Amino acid sequence: MRWHWRDAVQMLNAENEDEGIVALALALKCLPRSNRRHAYHGGIAPKIFSNEDTPSSGILVLEKPHSSREKTDKPFNWMRPTAKQVGDDICIQCFPGEDHVEHYAALLAAHLRITQGADRARDVFYRPVPDGETIRTLREDTNLLRVPQTDIVVTGLVHRLGDLTGNARFEGGNEEEFGWVLKQFGDQKVLFLGCRFSFWGSISGDLVRVLAQHTGARRVLYFGKLGTTQPHLQPNRWLASGSTSTILGREVKWQNVLEPSLRGPDIPIIFGKHETLPSVLFETKNWLSRSTSFGHQFVDPEVGCMALAAVQSGIEFGYIHAISDNVASKYDEDLSNERQKGVLKGRANLYAIVNRVLHAHLDSL
């Protein structure tokens, strides 16, 4: 059964607030300083529900495409939800994805709980994304169907794969949702696909479904970042991969096509079980205890969604991620200081290894 975001709010309002420490800290970390002022003002977001359907002075989190007027200091993953005040309500528009909308509802509720108290946090609510809306939006409201036919798709932090792309210019336009570089490795066409909005959680699974159907790709490789539940693993020193993920209590298994290339010498790789959560706000102490009791070593919102979509689409899947945060132990490096020199140096070393591993994998096909 899905954990509704209101459960997280109730947890944060509990008398014993120790359980909420992790969630409260993440709420502050995940709302960037540059965006805190804009969480309630600015942006263009049409209201899609009538005032009669919304509570007075409420905050409505809904699904709609992003504004292009966002931070542009990185080539991908920079489009963020915008907001507009309509009467007594504030409407937050998110790219339509069930987990994405739920995550922002939980994020705003936690932020309001911290800054304005429990009563204000209860004003946040969201409407579930209609079935099929994510796929419809990907197909009709983005430039995804303009990507060329390919054999393999590599997605995620593709702008860090300069050794593979030859630092080529990404096609598709600088302000469009997707950008891509098509390369040839032997007789295989490989599409390096970047996304300018966050394909958070369930969106990533629908992205794989559309790619499998539209491009004819038979393999999807995902390169990104995740958290670990293992206290001894220092962030930005290790890579993670595996062949199982638990999503909504269901274990998804697949053949990890990257594993042979990852078992080479001098590769700081940890293979382990993964858990997929809709929001980092659900990474609480109770969750951590349960997750580790099931042997889960990694957590993020996408891996399980993408793997399940790949299995259902009859294509291959593999992921290689940098361990960027430790949810079980406090380290100097975490998600709140990603631009410090030590973090950047550690990740640069990992990115170089990923370039080497993926190059070897693609050359072997």
C-alpha cells in the first residue's frame, strides 16, 4: 500500500520528533536557497481546479509542464516547478508524474511544518495524476518524439560523459525538455539523452516505456546518483550497481548488463539491493531500520521504476550510480554541499571511472 504524503506530515507532527529528524533535514536540503523565496511567488501556472474544489488559503500541488524561466547554470535537470497565487490559493505546477507531484507536496508540507507550524503544513494537498497523463505529456508536450532511432539509450548525467560523446553539442534545442547526442560504437547506435526537467520517480519509468516504443532501443543504461544505507560508505568515493530493487513492496529483478564491465580492476563498485522511494522525505529513521532489515543497501526514486518499465517492455537495463549521500551516518559531504571542492574532486574521479566503464561496455558489443 502506498504511503500517502499526509502520513509523513503526521509523522512530523508526532510528539516524538526524533523520527522526523531525517525528513526535516532533507526538507531543508532539498529546497535550494535560491528557490526558497520563489516557492510561493513567481512563475506562470494556470489553475486547473475551481476554488470550490480547493480549501481556502491552501497550497495545491498539481501537474503541468515547467516554465523555461529557470536557473541555467547546468545543461540538464534545471527546470523546476513554478508557482502562482490565485485568490487565497497557491498552485504549484509540476511535470505530471505521480511520485513527482507527491514529492513536492511532501516537501512543501515539511517546509511549512518547520517554518510556520503543523496547522499550516496541513493546508498542503495534491491531486493524483490521471492514468496515462505522464506518457501523454512526454509524447505530446515535449520534444521526446524527435529523438532518432537507436539501439541503446544512455541517460542521466550524460553531460558528464564527455569521453563518450566527444563533448559534442547536444541536439534538440537549448530550451527544450530533452537534448541528445547520437554516436556509433561498432555497429551499435548509442543515444546519450539528457533531460532538463527532473524525470523523478514514476516519470522515469514512463520515459523508458516511450523510448522503447519510439526509438526501438533494446537497452537502457542509467547513470546518476543515489544514497546508501550502509554507514561505512563515505559519499563520493564509491559507485553502486545491482540487479534488484524493491518498489512499493514488490521486488523487481533484471539482468544487470553492466556487471561484467564493472568487475574490472580498480573499480570502486558496490553491488547491492536497491529500494525505490517516491520521495526523499520518506527516508526516516523507521524506514531506515526496515529497509536495512530487508538487506537494502541503496535508495533513490528512479532505479526500480526504470527497471520495471524495461522488464515490461522486453528490453535490457543497467545502472551505475555515484553514491552521493549516506542516509545512515553523518559525513561532511552530503547533498547540502555538492559544490564544495572535496565533493567535486571525489565525483570527478568517479565520473572518470564511469566514462571508462561505459566505454569498455559499449566497445564490447
